[in-house]
Amino acid sequence: MSQDRQDKRRQRSTAARLYAVQALFQMEASGQSADRVRQEFEDWRIGVENEGEMSPEADEALFSRILDDAVTWQGRIDQMTDRALVARWPIARIDPVLRALFRAAGAELVAAKAPPRVVISQYVGIANAFFTEGPETKFVNAVLDHIAREAAPGALG
């Protein structure tokens, strides 16, 4: 595969992950179903022009799989996240954007279709986009590392 094609594929995967975090946040904030939010993103957000700007194209299959897996395994993912957090900070008390991010990343780590280091790196980058200043990026890295080790012991070496 050419470098240009690899870069485009990586960009589409990154966009799918970012959209998944946004969709999971929206689902929690609005109480909408995964199917309704998925349809809204596919029709009105992914790769569409809005006010003269194009939103990024995304790997829609990856986007859809992350949403489905996050919903299917939310209880398991939230429990793993709780174990990774300091005892006095249960998942219900953390920022809703971080909760959505942990659920999206957790879905990928549980599904184990992408290497854990890639998943962690991608979601740390997404955290950095949301939280440009502050300790959140290091926090996200530590929590996802813990989740990855629990979801697939030995996968990180």
C-alpha cells in the first residue's frame, strides 16, 4: 500500500474514533439511541459541508463498530475504567467527554481488532484535542494502559 493511501486510511480511522467519542457523548447527554445518533452522524456530520467547511471523511465501518461495541460492552468497559481510576473518582464523577472517550477506546481494546498501542495513541491524541492544557492527556494514557492490560493481558508486552 502506498504511503499516501496509508495516510488517508489512518486519517479516516482517526476521524472515526473522534466521531465515536462525540457520538457517545451525545448519546449520554441526550438519551438518544445508538442507532439514532449513528444515523445523524452519517447523514449530517461525517464528510459533509457545513458553513463552507468540509468535515473529515471517516471509516464509517469502524465508527459503527465502536458505537455498537461500546453499547454492548458498556458495563464491562465501565468496570475496567473504574478499576483504573483512583477509588475516590468513580467513572460517574469524571468529565463526560472523558467517559465517552474511555468507552470508545475500551470498546476497541475489548474487541482487540487493532493493536493496543495504536488504540491508546489514537485516543491520547483525541484527548489532547479536547483538553489542550492540563493533566488529562497523561491521565487518559494511564487509564487506557490499565484497561488494555486488563482487556488483553500480555498484549502490551
